[in-house]
Amino acid sequence: MLVVNKEYPLNDFFEVVSQNYLEAELNNIDFTNPEQATTEINNWVNDKTNHHIEHLIDPSFIDGNSAVVLVSAFYFKGNWKYPFFKWMTQNKPFNINSEDFIEIPMMHITARYKYAESQKLDAKILEMLYIGEKASMVIVLPNAVDGIESLLKKLEDLTILDLEMMNMELEDVKATIPKITLESTINVKEVLQQMNVNKIFNDDAEITGLLESRQPTHVSKAIQKAFITVDEIGNHAAAGNAAGVSFLSPRAPNEVKYFVADHPFVLFIKKDDITILSALYRGSS
């Protein structure tokens, strides 16, 4: 959603096009009243995320000098192609680092998944499909308990994961992963500027088409908040269902791969091979 200071009336044509064709929303809000502006934005986010994200920003995020603010809230609802059995979930140790651990619910399943062992990343990669097979969750688990920082450094190369995933093969996998809820807030402006996307934040941004006047303006701030749960059914609470559980193919037991996510890892939600969310899980008490 683009939130525009009400001192800058919106171009009616641009508003219609953005809503009907770009599926984006535009709103004129009084930025001189930060409390009210914050409430309006948070209410919009709460509604769009099915009430999973109630608080995106606080009043300090808004000021009267802001012109345009980009707000993005992400909530993905999907059920596993191969759901876990709830009765198999048990509290197990999760290693925060090589010395400390906590007890958290760990889910267990044996199924056919795409799997790879990457030497370049020094990590295992597991891809778990959602129903419909257009979306999946990819977990990248460093081999070393304290290997997350090294992994994150390697993943700064945005192409390396896609290249390593090309080597994935269908395998019989005994997977153990945490039952978790992740909520992350990203300053999109900082991320985009690190990628050398700067012009939309400058006075010469040339986005005057969205305003009724020809006064030049720019995006003042950009923020995104994401919410995802990883549970037995998928990432949304639902009734238990055993349908779709995969059985092992007739192979020797030593051919089964083991994927035990009992230390910090990175996960990605992909849809049609495009990453729509990434998150880091370090464990939580």
C-alpha cells in the first residue's frame, strides 16, 4: 500500500489504475496526526493479514514532513502436501549455539522430498511442497551447529541458492523441524538502498504521476512485516488430516536421508520458483 500525505491529493486516474490493474492500494492520510495515521495503517495491515499482524508501525514512523510511505504486509496461508502427524510432535533440544540449547516442539515426518547436500554452502537443503505444488518452503540447514553466520555470508550471493537447488533430487527423507512462529520487520528502504535502488527515495524520483499536482515527490519510508507459522498442517492452524502422507519407496534403510533442523537455519517461501519470503530462525525460548 502507498500511503500519501493528504496535503498531496491523489491523481484519480492513477488511483483507479493501481487498484484495478496493479492490485495496489493508495490512501491519503493526515500525516500531521501521527497517532491517527498509525491507527489507520495498522488497521489496514491487520485486515489484510487475517488479523495475524496487528502492529506494523508506531507513531514515530510518521511525521508531517513525510510525503509517501510504502507499507507492505505479508501473510502466507498454505497446507503441506505431506502433513505431519500431531501426535509425533515432541519437545526436543534445539541448539542455539554449540554450548546452549532450549526445549521446543519438534515435528517429525518421513516422506519424499527434494533434497541436496551442498558443499559450497556446507549445508543441507530440503524443499517441502504445499498443496497444489506451486508453493514450497525451502530450509537451508548448516552442517555445523554454529555455522549460521558463515551460511548467511555465503547467501549474500543471491544466485548461489538457486544454483545449488538445481542439484536437488527426490529422496526418502526423515525430517525433523521445529514447530515455530516467525514474525519479522524489514526496513525495505535500507534493503533497496543496499541494492543501489535509490532514486525513488530522492527528490528527483519522478513519481509525480500519482499526485493531482505536478509537485515532485518521493518515497519517504518503506517497511514490510511478515508473519508465518510452521506447524503440522502447514503455516495456518487447521483440523488434523492424514491425507497425502507419503510412504517410503522400497529402498534399503541406509539410503534414507536424515534432516534434523535442531540448530539455526534459514528458510525461504517460494511460489512459482520465485522467493516471496525469507527468514532466519535461531530458536526462541
